[in-house]
Amino acid sequence: MSQRTIMHIDLDAFFVSVEQASNPELRGKPVVVGGKPDRRGVVATASYEARAFGLHSGMPLATALRLCPQAIFIEGNYQRYAEVSKKFMAILADFSPFLEPTGLDEAYLDATGFESLHGSIRQMALKIKQRVKDELGIVASVGIATCKVVAKAASDESKPDGLIEVPPGGESAFLAPLAIRKLPGVGKKTEQVLTGLGIRTIGQLARMPLPALKSRFGVFGDMLYRHANGTDDSPVTSPAEAKSISRETTFEEDTRDNVLLSATLRYLTERVGADLRELRKQAKCVSIKVRYADFTTITRQCTLPQLTDVDQTVFQTGNELLQKAVTADRRAIRLIGIGVSSLSEPGKQLSLMNSAEQRLERLNRATDRIRDKYGFTAIQTGRTIRLR
Ligand code: TTP
Ligand code: MG
């Protein structure tokens, strides 16, 4: 694999930072999100001021109060954190379409070849940090390396308000002095086992004979070995794309009314069509679902002669399938649904476009895909069913 440039971006003290951004009185103070200390429960996150007193995520609130009586304890607003997370990911998507969110406040970004756009990858990282600061009022830490595992270890190590760039070839030298729990993927259990073997640093782990790690940890040992040596081929993978789009509805009363059935199918088709176009996809296959009063369910599908994102075409095809089904079986119907699958990008005459245009097209489409994806998930209130 040719050399890559991977960034790991992680927000500092995320939940607390959101609170501090909207309430200046909390800034610069020991703050805990997780709840009032008179309740059972644990610290979700502590501000860096509170961490100075030994507070950390997962600590019982009562212990946190004992260690830091002056701390301000906040219940937290998880919906807000999800909203801020969406904005954060949208900022990152402006920088590269090759984006893999791995939590509310962290993501990998493949920045291979992006230095020319920003002067250097370091400049790119600084711009990301600045935009997150300006637009969200939150500090992001960034790690840059040739692979994911080292990039993540670097962003962790850089905190708070950090930026560490591990030069290509410097991976194992960077990791070697770090405690083994700093190796992404090493949890409490693995740490215990490794400590039992006398291994405390990632450097010591990297020098272990591979067979010894394999016999101890199985396939995981193999991964530990590679990661400890700063090698990790895993790609930055954008979230799975929709493979199909469908809508269905249950009637208030079971029905044989053909007009109602068709009208409902039309309505559902329009919802499906809107999603399809928002995703900038076209479909080759239309299917319907019919559930009878006794819950027996049938599906019928039809492959179109060509790709489409036109409601009319999808509806006509779906309605023909529906009409055949109701003619063949007169039972009352409880639910109908319509879906499209075999999705692809709208056809392009690639041969007529030069390769630079093609690359831009791909880049734009990939960006749209990520943006659509975030909007898509956000409005997924039981209206959209995505099958994987
Ligand atoms: P982290 O990124 O692990 O932690 P953090 O952002 O609070 O602090 P930093 O990255 O600077 O070390 O987790 C992100 C959010 O996830 C965190 O703000 C709160 C939540 N969280 C929990 O609710 N419980 C936990 O045990 C952890 C680790 C995080
Ligand atoms: Mg964080």
C-alpha cells in the first residue's frame, strides 16, 4: 500500500466543552457532566480543570465530589451533544470526503494528497482546529500519521488542545515510550494480562516474539503486534451507504379499497423518490410488500429496463405489481409498502469527461454522500428503512 496520511480528530472533554461553550460561567472551572453527586451514577466526562483533581470518565459521582468538592455537577443534555456532533462532522466533511466517524466527538480523515490544498497537512489540521473553535466554541486535538492506530494514539497524546504529527518512519519510535494502555484497542483486561507478562510500554510489546503473543491472544495477538510496531493497513471507511430505500404504512382498518391502496402507494412512492434524489441515486429494482389481515406477507419485485429516480416510473411499476397481487388474492390488506433497490449513481458518460473532471465529480459526490448521510440519519424517524 502506498503511503497514506491519516488524521484522527477528537474533541477535548466533549460534553463539558459543549456546556462551557454555551455558558461562559463554566469556563476555566472544574465541571462534571453526569449528574448531581447525590445520585448514583458515574462521571460521563470531566473538564481538564477537574481532571487535575483526579476526576475521570466512569468514576462514581460520589467519589468525584469527595476528590473535588468545588466541582460543578451538570446533568447533561445528550440531544444537544448529538446536534453539536453533527455540526462537527459536517465541518470535517468540508475538508475531506474520506471520513470515518468513530464516536460522537471523534473521526478519522484520510488526508492523503491534501497537503497541496493547504500548504501542508499541519496547516490543514490547524484550519480544522480553527473552524471547530470558531463555529462550535470547542477545542479539537489532532493526530497525524501514516495509519489509523498511530494517528489516534497521537491525538490522545497531544491533548488538551494538541496537534502531533508523527513523521513517516517514526511510528514505532513515537509509540515505544508510551504505556500499553495508550495503544488503541488495549483495554483494562489486555493491560492486566500484558502487565502480568512484565510488559508496560508499547515498545516492550513491539519487541515480544509474535508467536508468544499469538499463543496468548490468538488473532488479537497478531493485531497487537502489528499495532505496537506502528503498522495498520485498515482503511478509513465512510459509513455504509444505503442499499435500498423503502416506506410502508399500516392502515387504520384493513382494506380492500383499490383507490385507497393506489393513493397510499403513490404517497409512499413520493417519499421514497425524494430520498432517492436526495441521495443522488437511481434505482434498477422496484418492490412492493403487502401484508394481509392475518399477517401473512408477500413481496413482489420487478427489475426496470433502465435506472430511474422518477416517482412516476417507480409508482407505475409498483402499482402494476400491487394490482396483480390484489387481483390474485382478494383478502383485506393491513399494510402496504414500496421500496427501491439496486441503487447506483446516475449514469454518466465517463468516456466523454476528462479525468480531472471525473475526479472532481467523484469528490463532489462523495461529499454529498456524507452530507446526505448525516441528514438522512437525522430524519430517520421510522420513515426510512435502510437495509444493509
Ligand atoms: P472521549 O473523547 O473519550 O472523552 P472526552 O471528549 O470527554 O475527553 P478527551 O477526549 O479530551 O479525553 O469521549 C467523548 C464523550 O463521550 C465524553 O465527552 C463523554 C462521553 N463518555 C461517556 O459518557 N462515558 C465514558 O466513559 C467516556 C470515556 C466518554
Ligand atoms: Mg474527546
